Amino acid sequence: MPKIKAKRNKTIDTTIDEGVRYLDRCKKIDAPIKDIQEIINTTINGDFFNTVKLLPNNSIDLLIADPPYNLTKDYHGNTFSKKKEEEYEKYTREWLTLVYPLLKEDASIYVCCDWGTSLIIGRVLQDFFKVRNRITWQREKGRGAKANWKNGFEDIWYGTKSNNYTFNLEAVKIRKKVIAPYRVEGKPKDWQETKNGNYRDTCPSNFWDDITIPFWSMSENTAHPTQKSEKLLAKIILASSMPGDVIFDPFLGSGTTSVVAKKLGRSYLGIELNPQYCIWAEQRLEKAQANTSIQGYVDGVFWDRNSLSEQNAFNGNENGNLEKADQICIEYDELELVNPQNLLED
Ligand SMILES: C[S@@+](CC[C@H](N)C(=O)[O-])C[C@H]1O[C@@H](n2cnc3c(N)ncnc32)[C@H](O)[C@@H]1O
């Protein structure tokens, strides 16, 4: 009997016909590409290690990589097996060596990892790039361990190829309620006074606690086992690229990087081994054509988690013009804690 989907489960479904159509849009590359424009805004279905050698040098403005972490994990039939530390280091060196020449001199790179993989990636990345920061993302959810601390965070290493790079601070400020409203000559100092409260757009730190994993109540969710949230990608892309820039994801998964790049007016390119994930990427890209909203990023502002009522009040809305999914997400934040289906595998 087919499983009945819960009413609020918004996880993307694909019929066989749709799957065929979406896969048809993906590219396979078997000859060198001279100009990145020939291949821009596509999903490449193939093995990164074979395909990347065919891409043109000096063509990428921002690289976002979310490689398989050093854990045994089944990516719908393709299993990544946990390697010895030296082997994972070799694997990391290998893919970094291959992407390095593709990046422009003023390009930036972000690499996602869990705490164990972070020890290796942080070290290796320094041999290639100027490492500028380690972002810690408190994703909270994770499977509890019997004799260890639960994995509640991931790292995102940030580096640049040179000292000449893009960083758009204003684009990634976070709107927070002002706790101590400081005034100079009676006027608010760096904060806004509204009838619904006082707010300040604050500089974002390298500790990100305002982003959830995608819940099944969110319309961006697919069945990919390690999908990242669009809000997380939005921060990276807005901070480290300009409209029109080329953003490349060598381990695309369900397409989050490409989808957010498209929503934010950037060009994109991604490689993914698994055809099913390429299908989801293309399906999401099609949806992004009509709906460019990014949950948690509203009218050019990043808001804290579960702040829908504040967002509405700030914007003077009773019900708000925000996606219904925002509301549902709040409820599911709590529900998720008791629903084992939603626990991430570590
Ligand atoms: C951690 S996931 C990326 C998830 C992605 N950030 C998202 O939001 O969906 C890593 C992805 O790399 C893919 N992958 C692993 N080895 C690959 C290879 N050699 N070439 C291309 N893709 C590969 C896996 O199939 C998996 O989807």
C-alpha cells in the first residue's frame, strides 16, 4: 500500500513523467567547455571527478561545496563509506585541487562539514585558500547518542583566493529586537523605533543560530538525506557574490545552491551524481521561476527563527503576506521534536 502523506507534509513529490522531463533538462558533459556561458544555469548529471576537468578555468565567482561528510551514508543507492582520516584528507585535497583553477582570482569558497570532517577540511583548505572564518551553524536537530553528546551543529569554512574579494555586509544583517535602546540627544542610536517595537539590523557573527534544517512542512523540502536550508545558502550567496555572478556547487544534491542563486539573480552551475537528486534540483528550479521567496528572508531582511508574528507586526500586517509555510514551520519546530521521522541521521 502506498504511504499516505500527512496533510502538512510539503515534501516535493515527482511523478515518473515529470522525472523523465526534469532529467532531460540536465546535461552530461563529455567534451571540454570553452566558455562557462555555454553551460551556465544547468544541472550536470555526472561524477564530479570526471566532469570538473572539462570546465573552463577562471570562470567561477563563488564556490559552495557540501561534500559527503566522512560518515557512512546511503545517498539513495550510492553509498559513501566512512574513510580513514588520511583517505578523507586525500579525497578533500583531490577535489580542492580540481576546483581551484576554476575559481577567479577574487572568488570565495565555502565548505560545509560536521565536527569530525571539519578537523580535516579546515586544515587542508589552508593549503589552497586564505581561510577567513569558520562559521558554526547550530542546526540543533540530530540523533541523540547513547554515550556521547548529540551532534547539534555543523561548520562552514569560509575562504578566498586572494585579498581581493566580495563581502556585502549590509545584505546579510539580522533584524533583532533592541533590548537596551540607547539614545543620543533623544534619538535612537543605530536602531529603529516602530509602533510595534524597537529593532536593530545587527552585524551577523560566525555563529548562526537562526536557521533550521528543512522540515517536511516546508515547501523547499525533498527526501534528500542531507538537504541544506535555502536561508543558509541565501546568507552565503548574498554576502559573497554580486547579481549575475557565477556560483558553482560540485556536490549539488537536491539543488539548494542553484535554486537560491536563481532566486537571488545569480548564475549557477551544479554537478550531481544521482539522477534522482538532479530531478529534484530541476523541479525546484522550475518552482523558483514562479516563487522567489526564501523562508526566513523577507523584504531583504534576515529575521530570527520563529519570528513570524514580529515580522508581521514590523511590516504592519495582521496576517502578513508571508508564505503560509512560515506559520506551519513554527508549529512543526515543536512537533518535530517528538516525530522520529524528522530526526537527521548523523
Ligand atoms: C551532502 S550532499 C549535498 C546536499 C546539498 N547541499 C543539498 O542541499 O541538497 C552531497 C551530495 O554529493 C553527491 N556526490 C557524492 N559524490 C559525488 C561525485 N563524485 N560527483 C557528484 N556528486 C557526488 C551525493 O549524491 C550527494 O547528493
